[in-house]
Amino acid sequence: MDVIKKNFSLSMWLTRIIFVICYVFGRWLYLRSFSALMGDTLVYGINIYGTYWFTLLVGILSAFLSLFIIKLLATWIMRASGIYYLPMREIYLFVLLFVALKNLIVGVLSLVYYIAPVLIGWGVIVFDFVALLAASLGFYFFVDKHYVPEGNRANFFKLIFTLILAFSLFKIVIGVYSLV
Amino acid sequence: MKKIICLFIVILISIAPMAVFADSSDQYSAYDFLNDFVTACPQRVSGSEGETLAAEYIKNKFIEMGYQTEWQEFNFTIDSGTINSQNVVARMFAQNSLGQIIIGAHYDSVNVGNGANDNGSGVAVLLDIAQKIADLSLNYDVVLVAFGAEEEGFYGSSHFVTNMSMTERQSTLLMINIDSVAVGDNLYFFGEDKATALNDSLVELANSFGYSQKAYAKPLSKDLNIIYASTDIPYYHTGYASDNSVFRIAGIPTEFVFSGTFENYDSYTQTADADFWNMHTANDTLLSVNSFGVKAKENMQIVSDTLSNFLTNDDFKDIIINARADMTNDIFWQTWPAYVIYGVLLLGFSIFGFLYLRKLRKLDLLTVNQKNEKKVFESASVEDIYDLK
């Protein structure tokens, strides 16, 4: 912790690089589909959708966009929930690290598709949730241990719990809606 | 006068067989195309010179009929190296098009036999349909495709689908695949895994021409879940063992026409018929098809008559337009169990969350000072007791 605090700027850049790598690794399947779609619709006639470089480019660009969106969301959520006792810039760093962890878990679990492609249908739904739970709880316990003052633990857990619940329910509703 | 009568009789006798032949030829024109095609292109293994010659043969036929043609080259790598192949595409545009219909047949063959049944017969039917509709004004844009490299793993159809834009895919009303339609006691129309208006109409129409050979509807596959859960095609039933599967996976409604003799309705096993069941064997020759007699010619002609009638008859317009709506919702059957698992996990997490939150609230109530006070009481010393007094 002290090392991070002393070299915060360097730590932040390293975190961003880790975030981008894990993002591309964990979301490779989606990025391939998305880049195929882009190549198909925007550049019809030029066979670029199959190239890994194009997928990588799309991945890196969307990872940087996610960095920006996560910062906005994290700031807004902390303020909206009235949590002023946490150091925002350090929390943002750990948010990025644990989102990277989530993508890393998804990426590792996705490797099973190469052995058993039959699992893709279920994997994209279940693996994502398992990774989200693991990373979110990891983030909660880490921040709770190092930053949350006595008397505020329930308040902080309630925030994390509500966010996971809301996000998961939203994904279920959207997913089931897309099926019927 | 006698001489004139004799001359007339002689002429009549000499013309009569020709007239019979002409009738027969008209009745089974698809067979004529097969005869010509397999004689001209007996070897059509993927990547071979024979395959390219066959593609040129088909392209020339399309051009003779007045079609705009396209030569779609592609390559792929297998264990033996990189293979170059091509699709031949003929397009016909409607003035007021309701959408696009693709009719396809692969023209390559395996490395034994001449591929007369598999799939010279499909190519012959494709050319026969092309000839029948060439000068007609249809409600749909029609794309006739002779696919290369099917036998190696649907490479031609995959290349074709990959090159379709999203708009083109969505405007495609139907893809009909014709593969191996000469040999076999029955014709099968593989539609969806349920009865659809499209499948029923095709079977009904096929049986309405009065040929002795009969057509039947057959489900595409009983294991859509397993097949669709993959980005690839892990294993095949007959309904999926041809180029139609690539289009169906891309979300395009398909019909697959195939001739054979399945043991029963539910079975995908052909009855053992050493004389006629010749797929992927050295016996798949024109001679073998001929030995199947009129049945082979009828099988091919039923497909040609049915499909050309289906394209030109306005009665089938609504059925074709609604084919997409009749597709089985594969995604639903593929993913709903995953959402159940998701839901159970979420429920478990919710219960844990509420219990843990309750525990934390109790702990938070005991602020630092309260805890200290509690501690005082829990470990009361003599001084504390004295103070309390």
C-alpha cells in the first residue's frame, strides 16, 4: 500500500496498462464479433474483419473508452451515495485493478471454449457473472480492510451489494428480453 | 401413291423414336444437365484443375442463359496445404424485389468416383432451374450459387456467407441447398425442427407433380442446442451435413433437399443398399445413377419442378416472406438453462448479502466507544466495580 501511495503516478499508469491488456484478453470473443460486424457493415468489400490486428485496435480503443467511463461512474456513484470518507483517486485505481481482475477471470474461463466450444452458449452468461461476483467481493473486502472507517462498513457494503444486484438483474432482464 | 404412303410410313417410323426421346428428354431435362456435366467434368476434387474446369463449365452455362456472373475466389489451409477454390455466382434482379432468394449446390466432389449423385445431380438441378427462370420476371432477386470445396468442410459457402453484408443477410428471405438428389427411394426436405408452412408447402408441391418418387418433410436436426452453442459445427446430422448449415447458423432460413432412403422417419441412418447407396464411394458414377433407373431422373426432376414452380408461383409469396418468422428460436433453447444457473447464483448471493449486511449493521451499532464500554463491563476490574458503586 505504501509503495502505491509513494509512486502513485507510476502505479496509475501500470494499472491502466494492466486494465487494457486484461480488457482485450477477457473480451476477445465480443471484440471479434464486434470487429466482424464493423468490417462487414462499414468497410464492406474490404476483407478486414478477419484480421487480428483490427480486433486488437478495436479492443484497445474500447478499453481506453472504458477507462474514461469507469472514472465518471465511480466518481458519480461515490458522491451520489454520500461516501466522502474514501480517497477517491486511490479508490479509482483499485476499481480499475478489480475490473481488470474480472476481465482476467473471464478470459481464463473462456479458454475452455477452445477445448469445448459447446460451452460458449452458457459460458458467456454464467462465466461473466461468476467473474463479476469474485472481482466485486474482492474489491469490497480489500477496500473495507484498508480504507473504510469503523461504523461505516454496513453503509459501504450496502453500496457494493446494491450495485452488483442492480447490474446483475439488469443483465438478466436484458438477456431474457433478447431471447423472447 | 403406294410409294408416297411407304415413304410417309418410313419417315414416321424414323421420327417416332426421336419424338419419344424428345419427350423423355423434356420430361427429365435435369438429367440431361447431369449427363453433360459429369461427362465434361468427371473429376472435381477441391483445389484441383478439374474443379476449376467444372467452375468454368458452370459459369459458361450461366452466361449462355443470360445471367450476370461472378467468380468468387478463396483459399483455405488443410493438413495437406493451402487449397485454392472458387464459387460461381449468377444473379438475377427483380424489378420490384421483395427480397433475395439463394439457391445453391456444391460442384466439387470427393477423390473417388465421379460425384455424379454427390453433387453432379445438385448442379444439374441448379442449371435446370436457372434455365427455367432465366427469362421470367420474378418477385425476388435470385442468386444461383455453385459452391466450391464443400467436401473439405463447407469452405465455399462459408466464404460466400462471410462476404454477405448484414443488410444482405437480413434481406435474404430463404436459402435452398440442393445436395445429392439422384439416388434414393425418397426425397427429403429438411426445414426447421418443427412443421413450417414453408416445408409443408414444398413437400406438398413436390408430391403434386404425380411422379412415382415421393417427397417427405424431415427435421433439420434434433440437437440444435449442441450445434448452435458452438461457433463451429461440432457434428452433423444429415440435415446439417451440407452448405445450408452455414446459412442457417448465420440466421438465414434454409431448406435442404436431399434424396436417400432413411430407415424410418426419425432415423438418420440410410438403409444398407449396396447397389445404389453410393455417396463418397468409387461407385458414385453416372453408370450407378443410370442403374437406379427412372427413379434417379424423377428425383432430380421433382426438385427442379418444385423449386422453379415455388419461385414463380405467387401463391407462395407470403410463405416465403414469412419463412424467417417461422425459424426455431435456437438462441432461446440454447441459453435459457444458463439464465436459470445465473438466477440461482444471484439468489444465493442476495441471501448472503442480506445476512452479511445485517451482521455489519449490528457491528456498526457498536461504535468504538460502545465497544470500549462493553469491553469495560466484560472485563470488570475491582476499580470499575468501585466506580459503579
